Amino acid sequence: MTTTASAPALRRLDGSALRVLVVDDEQMLTDLLSMALRMEGWDVRTAGSGFHALQAAREFEPDAMVLDVMMPDLDGMAVLQRLRQSGNDVPVLFLTAKDAVSDRVAGLTAGGDDYVTKPFSLEEVVARLRGLMRRAGSAQSADSEPILRVGDLTLNEDSHEVERSGDQFELTATEFELLRFLMRNQRRVVSKAQILDRVWNYDFGGRSSVVELYISYLRKKIDQGREPLIHTVRGVGYMIKAPQ
């Protein structure tokens, strides 16, 4: 897992580390998520089943939960229902292989706060959790503005709005993650391998040509007809920087 220029650190209102409970029956997945969340400075606990999740939620009192929907004993919807019935309003980010609109609606209707489908990027999960905890009022940062800037280009990590000189752009989820990764590392050259690792999912088996394709998509949206921000460093990778 590569390192990136970090967003402003989030802490609890009392200054202590935020607590996140990760629930999934795939241990490799919980290990990867735990690593990414601990890199944010957060206190992370894991659970591999629905019943263990309920017990951990009582003992750990997390500020947010990453909750898998499909589990062998008690599924994520049932876990969430029991949490809400007990008066626990912890923000919940559903994690599931299901991508049907009906599943998404069911999760949010049940009281979930957000929804990410597998495969996903670790960067996206971190960003979604940051947004959830900010909105819940359980987190604070030195810089409350979740805005990344490179020259006249701005990206809002919470609202997913992207603007350049007043013009707004509609980006796909993957285009947004790619642009965010570049902007977090502005004036740094990032390789295709680093981009594949951080923008696509953790076990992505594709070729680096997909990076070239999505870089071209971004250029057509944010650079076309303007002074370019995205630059190719031949034989190395890509860099975003403001015009001199």
C-alpha cells in the first residue's frame, strides 16, 4: 500500500483518536481496511460476524462502522436494525458485493448512512468515513474545508463537486478517485502501479493501459481548451501541477 499526501487529520472532539469498527467475514479485507484506517491515525477494531459486531459495538463504542451486508450468521441489515433499536445511532457505511439499486435503497432505508460496493478503492472508503464522521459531528479537523486545490481547479471531497474557473464537471466515481489521488499528490510524479493500487480495488488484475485510458478521460474534461494541469512524465508516470 502506497502513501499519499494526507488530508487534514480528523480527531474526536476531545482530541482523542476516532474509533472505527470494521465488520466483514473476509479477514484479508478487514486487514487491508484496518491498515488503511490506522494510517489515518484512527483506532480500529474488527469483527468477523454479525453477533461479534454487536458485542464490539457495545464495548468499543465506535464513531463509525464499516459493515458488510452478507455475513454467515447475522447479516448487516439485521445488525443495523438491532443497533438502531437499542438507540445506537453510529454512522454506518455498508460494504457489499451487491450493486443493485434495490439493495442500496434497502440499506439506506434501514438506517445506513452510505453504501460502497465491492470491489472498491481503499481511498474511497477512507474518504466516505471522513465525510460520515464530519456530518455526524463526531470529528473535527484543523482545516474543516474538505477542498483540494491545484491552480484554478478545486475538488470537494465531501460533496464530490469538481470545478475549474467556475465550470463544473461531472465525473464518474473512478475519474473522481483518480483526480483526487493526483491532487493529493500535486507536483509529485505517481507511477501507473501506484495509481492502480490506490484508485482501483486492492486485488485489481488489470493492465496499466486502463490508467492511460482514464487519464485521457480526465484530460478531455478538465484540460481541454485550457492550459493543461495533468502532465505525463515519460517512463515514470503522471503529475498534476498548476501552470507556472
